[in-house]
Amino acid sequence: MFQRLAIAGAAVLFASFWSGAEARIVCKDGFQATKDGGWISTPYCNDEYLAEAGRKRGMKVTGAQLRANLARKDEVCRLLAGTPAAIDYCPTDGSRGRGR
């Protein structure tokens, strides 16, 4: 009886870890992976990409900080002004009018 409960408990535990791993958002260059293997532009991944670009320029910033604080996002956008990341993902960089 105890073995059955232990096996059932282990199966539930494994399933909970497995489903959590599947739910993880995967970003690349401002785009989010879709279930069908495609890529779409999402605000979450846009912010993650901006944060990564900011870190490459020496800023200590995370995507979560950009989502929580518009002023922090503006700081990163000013630092990156004119770069492809800013042009594509900063709402105030009107260099090409493509800001999101």
C-alpha cells in the first residue's frame, strides 16, 4: 500500500515539474517561441531583449524592471537611442517610426 502511494505521489510530483517546464516563455531577440515552432513579437520578450541590450551597455537592468517601471524603460531607451533594439522596441524612439 505504501509503495503505491509513494509511486502515485512521485508521479504527481513529476507531472507538476514537467508541466511547469513546458509553460516557460522562450524569447529570442524580442520574439517569443510559439507551440507550433514559430516566433511572434510580444511585449514580454521585447522588454527582455531591451534589458539584455542595456546590460551589454553596462546597465544593471532586468526585463521585470522594465515591465514594472516605465521610467526605467525610458532610461534604457535613452541609453540605446538609435540602435535597432531601441528603434524596434522603445515607444519613444521615432527614428523609423516602428516603436512598439
